[in-house]
Amino acid sequence: MKLPICFLGVMLTMLVSTAALCQKKEQNIYSKSFITDQMRKVCDWQLSNPVTINEKNDNDWARAAFYTGVMATYRTTNDEKYLNAAIAWSESFDWKLAKRLRHADDHAKGQTYLEIYEVKKDPKMIEDVKITFDSLILDPKPGREDWWWCDALYMAPPVLVRLAAATGDQRYIDYLNTMFWDTYDFLYDKEEHLFYRDKSYFDKKTPNGKKTFWARGNGWVMAGTVRVLQYLPKDHPQYNRYVTLLKEMAASVKKIQSKDGLWRPSLLDESEVPHPETSGSSFFCYALTWGINNGILDKNEYLPVVQKAWKGLNIYVTAEGKLQWVQPIGAAPDKVTIDNFQEYGSGAFLLAGSELTKLK
């Protein structure tokens, strides 16, 4: 049976239109309007759906990581409701850090306090942060003792460098550098250019005999590094050392990005936990994009990595704004399910989006 020429023409037109629509949709996920809409959706959903375990277990760091993303959403949208949400959260702690003086997890809230301080200039907002780090400077311990796990390099260093910028007191940067590079010497694998989560992983191998490097742990480090570079003066003697670290880690994670654009919980052995993981992937996307935007990473080399990651992440943002496939609280590559979500995952996604809106 021969089909009429006009019918064939209509079908061809429909096919061409569908292809063009798909191409347009793909291009739109990198547009500022799409990214901003996704940020609002994810931020709004997470604000309305707090993770109760973060309150029950005093996991202040998990929520603190989210609020770094809330502030990034405020900076991107200029919508006061996000600033007000961050202020309300900070006021619920009376602008104080958590109970453990020396534990970096309990310092993480200071990032949000200091960012709000930049806007409001109320000294009360950073008073307890100053008291905490002044006491630590007077009673220092090596980085490998106080910051003995790689996640710590996200929790505390950005607070110290922001505190130095806010106060003009260089003691905070000196303390930061001493602590950071001692932890680096302790946990950084100079062959793989990745961080062990802690010393218990030095000799731990995956089922296939590979070294064990945790995706989110290394995401914490890369994100923490760019948040140090954001406030560290470019003429500081240690600036280029942080730049070198970012470049080395960027090259490593670029090589092991999975086909879907995301990274697996065990970076060198996809088969150990053969699922996507969106919190580590979001932190990598954020750090790489920041590196491009600030002229540290070559755009031609890393833009395809960033775009692939962003595309992969958005597959797992539901219509309501829930970010799926976030590995639960832990300390190692571990099982993830599509239903898993956590506040630090949303925070990392928001940070990534905030940098993607700045891409030229």
C-alpha cells in the first residue's frame, strides 16, 4: 500500500519537529532560566521536607551543608525568602556553633553565619565563630588529629578563610593553612590524586583489588578547596598550592566519570556499588564549574564533563524537587537506592546550579 505524498510529508515534518524539540530541550537544561527554576524547586522542596534524623542525631553538618546551598540560591535568585530561611535557621542556634569545640563537623554552620554577616554586618552573627577559633588557635593540634577525616576539609576551612576576610585577622588563614596541609599530607594519595576518607582506608581494597576512594568524601574536599580559593587572596603564598590541588583532583575525577555523567560511590571500582550517587556528583559538578568560571580549569576540556554531570543529575530531580540517589550518612562507599535523599545532597546540587548560571 502506497502512502499519499502529503501524508509522508506531514510525517517527515513531525519527525523533524520532534527532533528539534528534543534538541531544544537538551540545550535548555543549561540555560540560566532552567537552572534557576531547578534550584528553586530543589531548595523549596528540601526546606519543606527536613530530614528528621538530622535533628535527632545532632547532625548539624548535614543541614549546614544544605544551607550553604540555600545561600547560593539566594545569591542566584536575589529572592529574600531564601536569605530569611537561612537567618531563621541560624537564629534557632542563636548564631552559635555546636557543642564539640574541636570537631570540624560542628564548625560547618559558620559558613552560613559568615555569608549572612556579609549581607547584614551584625557582629553577633560571627561572635561565637571567632570565640571558637580563637580558642583553637591558642591550643592547636595537628591537622591529622583534629581534621583526621577528609570531610573535615569542607566543614572548617571555608569558615576560617571567610572569617579572615570578614575580620582582617590573618591568624585564621595561617591556622587554616597549617591544618589543611597537614591533613593533605596525611590523607592524599599522590599517585591517584584523591583523598582517603581516613587512615582506615590506607590498605583497604575494593572486591576487585582497587584502592578505595569514596565519591562524596572527595566531593567534600574539592568543594571545600574551591570555597577556600573563593576568599583566599590571589597573592597569598599558598594560593597556587590550592590551585594545583584542584587541578590534580579535577583531572582524576574527569577520567572516572561514568557514562551517565555521574560518579559511583567507589570512585575506582564502579562494580563495588553499581549505582549513581548524586551528592558526590553534585560536589564534583560544583567544583569543576567553579574552576572553569575562575580561569583555573580549561573550559574546552572540562565544560563537556560539567554538562554531562548536570544532565545526569537532573534526571534524578523529581517534579516536586526531590533529589534522588543520595547516599545516606556514612563514611564509605555504600549502597544507595533511588529513594534515598539527604539535605547535603540538595545543598551540593544548589551549589552546582549557582555556578552553572555563571557559565558564559
